[in-house]
Amino acid sequence: MATFLEKWVEEQARLTKPDKIYWCDGSDEEARKIVEIGLTRERIEDYNVFHKLSQKTFPSSYLHRSHPTDVARAEHLTYVCHSDKKTAGPNNNWMPPAQAKEKLTKLSDGCMRGRTMYVLPYMMGHPESPYAKACVQLTDVSYVAVSMRIMTRVGKGVIQKIKKTDNFVRGFHSVGDFHQDRRFIMHFPDENLVWSIGSGYGGNALLGKKCFSLRIASWLGLKENWLAEHMIIIGVEDPQGKITYIAAAMPSACGKTNLAMMEPALPGYKVWTVGDDIAWLNIGPDGRLWAINPENGFFGVASGTSMKTNPNMIRTLKAGKFYPTIFTNTALNTDTNDPWWEGLDGEIPSNLVDWRGREWNPSLGTKAAHPNSRFTVAISQCPTVSPEFNNPDGVPISAILLGGRRTNLIPLVYESFNWQHGVFTGGGIGSETTAAAIHKVGVLRRDPMAMLPFCGYNMGDYFRHWLNIGKRLAHPPKIFAVNWFRTDGEGNFLWPGFGENIRVLKWIIERINNKIGAKETPIGFVPNPKDLELDGINIPQENLEKLFEVNIEDWGEEIKDIQKFFEQFGKRMPEEIWKEFKNFKELK
Ligand code: SAT
Ligand code: MN
């Protein structure tokens, strides 16, 4: 008898009518064959085109160019289809599930004609982890099939694991005719199903990532008492060899990947990378919060990555151990056949084509690489990968950092008074938008816990869930807010960031260990000037003052905006959060 999986694949094939169905085993040999086919294609419309890069500088690396309308997440076309609109909340686009399916069925009818349907069985999380989940994605794009091999643990063993059950997450993906008017990324949380059509871009198409590991998983977490979060996970080793694990949420393209594999500027410190984008957080038997990274690779922003900003990522990209590494929408140096992007070390090469393959020089005034150009590379190649990366139990988290991109108002770092206050603080965080999604860049919006585009249900319920998790933790992590992006009013960053951020982490660790005091302000504890290690760095006194300034007058507008944001959630907004809000308003 056919299994649930076989029946589903058959059904989808009947609808989409691919020329061939190919069951992936996740092997190296298979990946090479799939990439090989992509090397012979030329039309961008095929969406399966790979260009082999210089194997000397970037071994095992290929360049892929997207359709120019398809270079970022499409939040406006992303839906979460709970049976009732209130459960999806004002933070999600919503459509009744039956209507959504009817629409998608029409769009999917015959959409794989002339193409191969790849069947990808994969795990999110280490197969032996009690927190891991089994999934299967169908796709008609070889770029997606190969990228999934890098980002997740693809393998036949998963089929054995799910056997005759229906206990796995299903992801259906096709680029269709990749027209924006026929592009939808839809989630059916009650069926563990994601249905995405019309886009080949990362977050819209690699369904194990944001679609499953955040939108669907956050809903599973609500029901099963855990958290799926848009967070990096790092181990910070101090000069005595003690490692403290920290999880940190920041919106897309706000420096998470750089922080995740930072080369610390302070001697004796080391940062170990467990994850750079997603954390699944469970309450351990010891009452602490334990984190696993469900992913197996990095899908990071290329633009701005260099030996100065993230040397360990450059090393990762050049390692060539796991096949393949993929660059997407970078420029290309046609003399050397190397990828190039703005911010990369060295001079601007003289013979470049831009991310669309057109001849380029700086006088054009455009960017050669798309600002959201990306790389997809295996985490195993990272020189700082944590020895705990594959630990099925994960790592115990001592601090949670919640951040955003704010050119003004928000101090470099401050500590919440307690868990509940931390949920209020994180819930009110705002961030200026980036090129990671299709929208106007640089606009301030509330982005609680960096989850606004990724929370698979009503955010009022999400805040309540955070409060409940806090209550169930015997040893809740301390919650801190961070902002690397404050400027001096003339657009210059007040804080150098990157490897220097270790100074902030050191302060955080000393606070966790009750080694130092701090200055109480209405928003939380900020560092006493003597406690932030500033040896070997030259920051003018006035910049330091500005970095930690809590000018409560300036918070007036912010408070109004936070209130407006919270009010959207009506009765779903927990009283405790309003209590924190009122306290804060009165202090002000
Ligand atoms: O496109 S992704 O969602 O995978 C990357 C990001 O925007 O964080
Ligand atoms: Mn992300």
C-alpha cells in the first residue's frame, strides 16, 4: 500500500504534471549531477542556471541569477491561513484556507510541465534530537533542490523515519511562471503544509527556512510549549575558557550572521557559532532554556561581507569542503571569474558585470551586486562552528538579546528588569526596514523579537506565550536590548560594531554572573561607564555619552507608536504587557 507521502507526491504530480519525478537522496554525487544540468541552461526563465566560478578562489562555488523581480522575500504575498482570521492576527495576511487552496490549485495546474519535480526528504535539526522535525519539500527548481541540501539535512533516512505516518511537514514549491501577480507563499498551520508558487528566492522558496522553521514551527511551539525564534545562537568563550550561550534576535540584514561568527576584538575571547538565523528553544528538564539550530547552512547577505566585517564568513566561503556553495545575485569579475559585491576587500575590479549580467562600472551610479545578494554555504565549513552544533540536546541559553536597526533613540545595550519587562521591551522594538524584503528600505516599523514577518499566528497570543514560557522556566535567561546602529546625527555610526561588539557581550556576561552593577533608567539597566571594557579602542567621550543616552523626552513619539502597535491586538494583548507599558509611561 502506498504511504501517505507517496500518495501526496502522486497527487501533486497529477495536478502539476511534471515531465519527471526525482526522489533526492541528498548525496554529493546527486548534487553534482543537478548542478551539471544547470550549467547547460542559459535562459534565466529556466530558473535552473548555474555559472561555475573560479575554483581556485572559491572552490565548489557557483553563481545563480534570479529573475530581476524576484530578489527578496515577498511579505505582501505571504499568507497564514488559519481557519479563523483572528488566530492569524493583524500581523499576517489571511485568506480562508478553502479559498486559498482553490486559488493555489488553479495556479498549480500543469505548472511543472516540461520540468522535473524534485522530492526532498529532510530534517530540521539533528536527526537524533528530540526537538528535530521531519519534512518533505517538492520543487521544480534545481537551484532550490541544491540549496535545500546545503541548508537542511536532506537524506533518504527521513523517509524511513516518517514511514507510514503523516507526521511530517509538507512543502510544495513551484516557480510557476514566476510572475508577481501569480506569486503566493501560503501557510496552512493546522495541516503542517506550506504551498509556495511564483518565486525562487530564498525565504519564499527554501521552505524549511522561514516558512516552516518559523511560521509553522512558531504555531507548533505554541501548542507544544516551546519557541521558534528568528535568533542566532552563539557560545562566547572568555579568557578562562568558560562558555556562555546567548541567543540574539535581529531583523533580516541587521548583522546577525556577522555576530554569529564574530572575531572578537578583545584578546582571549572566542565566539562559537551554533546558528546564524533560527533557534528552536525548549524548556529543559533542568528548568533552563535549551536551543538548537534547526538549519545546516547559512543563507547570508553577501553585500558588505569582508575580511574586516566578517573574516570567518570569507573563510567559510572559500573552504570548498561541502558541495556546493552558491552565490545569488552578486556581481561577477569577468577577468578572474570571481563573485564580487560592494564592501568586499580590495579595489573595485575593472571588468565587472552586475547582478543581472550587464556590463557595469561605478560611473553608472547603480550597485553592481544586488543589496540583498546572498550566499548559501554549509555550516560545517565555518571555522568557528561550535562543537555543540550537532548536540541533540542543544545548548543552554543564559541571555537573550533583542535588537533592531535604529539610527537614533535606542542605546547600544540595556538590560530588562525581568522576563516580563523583557517581553514588553522586545514586543515594542522598532527597526528600520532593509533590502531583505520587497518594500521601501529605511522605514521604521515595529518588529517584535524580529518576528513580525515570521510569527505564524496572532502576535498578542505570541506575547502571552512568551510570558508563559518565562513562568515555566526555573532559570530564565536575562533579556537585553541591543542596537549597533545609533548615529551622531550626521549619519556616522557611534559604535564601530563587528568584532568590537564583544565588549557589549562581555558586559552582558558580567551582568549575568552578577559581577557588576548598572545604572537604572526608565527603560532598563544601562552600563556604568567604568564597566564597559574600552581598552584598545578610541571612542570620543561625547560619542559614548550619546550611545547610552536615555533622553526620556525623546521617547514620547516612540511610546505613542508602541501603544498604537499593541492596540491592534485588542483583547489578545496580555494585561501584563499593558501593565509594563503603564509603568513605563508613568516613569516617563
Ligand atoms: O529570505 S530569508 O528569509 O531566507 C533571509 C532573511 O530575510 O532573513
Ligand atoms: Mn533571517
